[in-house]
Amino acid sequence: MENEAAIQNCRVKYKIPLTDYSALLKNYAAADKNFQKDFDNIFSKLDKSKDDFLKAYLTVKTLNGDLTGEDAQKFDALASEIGYPLDKEDIFIIGSRYLKTQTPKDVAFTLDMILKRIPYKEIKEENLGLAVKTLIKGSPESLEESITVAYTKTVNPRGRKTDNGGLDAVFKQ
């Protein structure tokens, strides 16, 4: 009963998705496990990012067996390196895709390269959503598509094509 109340409080406080909440309830149904102690232990090790919602999300993913503690720390470092306020699910997807072969710093650098490559009106961050989508898709074609979309909206309403700036190598796996 104590675990159930702690899990419910965590769900409300950190807006934990229902599927993860249900898995936690199942995993902590046994009385010999202490959810709050396990949660606090992992949460405290995630010290790179300042986003408590992300840290709670990564902690829950770890408690549910979707991540190892080491992976959660890498994802936390990724969020810190990126430096932009990304959605926790985006961090999870990007981390799952790239952190097996690249460092958080490399992934953040790639995102920044994509942002610089996409045309913008005032600040490059106005295309952060497009850049994240491009990084998640991970292909030169997705970069070209994002450049075209942004270029059409900001610079050239006629939709002139641009080159991809040599980013083919970034997306080769």
C-alpha cells in the first residue's frame, strides 16, 4: 500500500505516462520492494540535467527495466549537453538511437549542426522542432526535407532546393 501511494504521488508530481505508471505498480506489488528508496537512489545519480521531470522519467524507465542505470546517466548527460529544453520522450528516442555509438557531446554537436544548417528568420532555435525531427529520422533526406520546409517558410516562398551541407556522413550508421 505504501508503494502504491508513493508511485501515485510520483505519477502526479512528475506527470509519468500511464503505461510506465502501470508497469511500476506491477513491479512494486511485492511488499519486499521499496519504491521510494529505489526511486530516490537512481534519481540522485542523475545530476547532469536540471530538468526534474526528465530525471523522474529516466528513473522510472530504469525501475521498469527499459534502461540500465548507466544508460539513464548517459541520457541525463545528453539532455545537459544539448542545452535546449527538449521533451523527455525526444531525449529518450534520440538517446536510444545514438548513445550506443556516440557520446552525448557528439549527439549535441550533430543537433547543433542541423540547427545551423536549417534556414531561420531571427534565431536558429526557431527550428528546434524540425532539427529534432531530422535527428530522430537520421537521414540526409530528412535534413533536406527540413531545409526545404524552413526555406520555403522563411527565405524562399518558391521552395528552392538547397544542398545538405555534407551531413550525409553524420547519418551513416
